[in-house]
Amino acid sequence: MMGSGDHTAPAQGWLRAPTGPARDIAHAICAPVPIFTTARLLLRASLITDYPAYEAVFLSDRAKYMGGPFTAEGAFADFCQGVAGWALRGAGMWTISARGGNDAPLGWMYLWQEMGDPEPEMGWVLTAEAEGKGFAREAAFAVLPHAVQIFGPQRFVSYVDAGNDRSARLALDLGAVRDTQAETQMAALGKADLHVYRHSGQPSQRSARL
């Protein structure tokens, strides 16, 4: 703890990207994270400089289907959980950005297992500016084959809150189906309003026509 006579760093100094040897270590840790590209998007390892956009989403009503709105501390813990998943489980979180753009976050794609969840989950969230443009769909279809490769078909799910119709439709287009047995298990954990969609890895015929 710094004394009253010490010089303090700017309030947002903790969000600065690392430099020098620390930057090299951070890059080495991020290097194994798979990178996916689509016609419009780049999915890459999340960086500390992505966090302000993450906090803006998770402190807002956009996080209402993900247990939010969060506190700033809760949002940062959630961000760290996604980043740390790569080291702990070999699966974690990607930042979604525009391919060939300025690299600003459009949202985040998850392939992780949060604290307390019984199974790995595939999920997504977008910034307000990126909503309604098909970005979540594009990112999810890019990650789906990788999810099947590392977890296997029927071995991962999407947890979708009741009322989150857009995410429910996307889960169905990805070929997932409601798993009522898993929902009963989640209800026993105090999450009775959570719908569980189990992924086979085979997109629906409807999505193939779109």
C-alpha cells in the first residue's frame, strides 16, 4: 500500500498493455489460442486493452441474460475467468473484432466452463453497436467445428436464459437441441429459468439453407 506521500499512477493505469519483457510473456501465453477468421470477423485472444469494452457490456442491461448487470469487480472477474480458461482447461474466450478493421471489440465468443457449471459451454455476447448484424452467428459457426474437436459431439452445451430468444434461435441453427434432463440438473443448482441446448456439432437443415 502506498503512503500518503507516494506518487500514484493514473486511475486507468492498470489497463495499460504490458511492455518489454512482460509484453513478451503475455504474447507467448496468448500464442497457442486458436485464431479464427470469417468473411467479416477475426476471433483472437483477449487482451487487457479489450476490457473497457467488456466492462461497458457487463455493467449494462446487455448482461441481463448472463447474470448481470455486474459490478466492475464482477465484470473483471468474469473477463479473467475467460482469459484464464485457456491455461486451466485448454478452452476459454475470444475477442471478436472486424477483420481488417481497427481491432476494436465487437463482442466475445466463449468456449469455457464457468465456476459451478457441470459442463463446458459455448456462448456469445456482443456490444450494443454490433447487435443485429449477424456477427454472433458468424462467430459461433466458425468455432463450432473446433468445439466438437476438443470436447466431442453431445459433450458441450449452450446455457440460454428463458426470454433470450435470439440466442435460443442461434443455438437451434447450430444444431443444438433442448436437454430437459440437464435443465432439471440446473434447476437443482438454483437456475430454474435456464434452458440447456446440447450441441451435436451438426448445424440444422434450416441454417444450411440460410
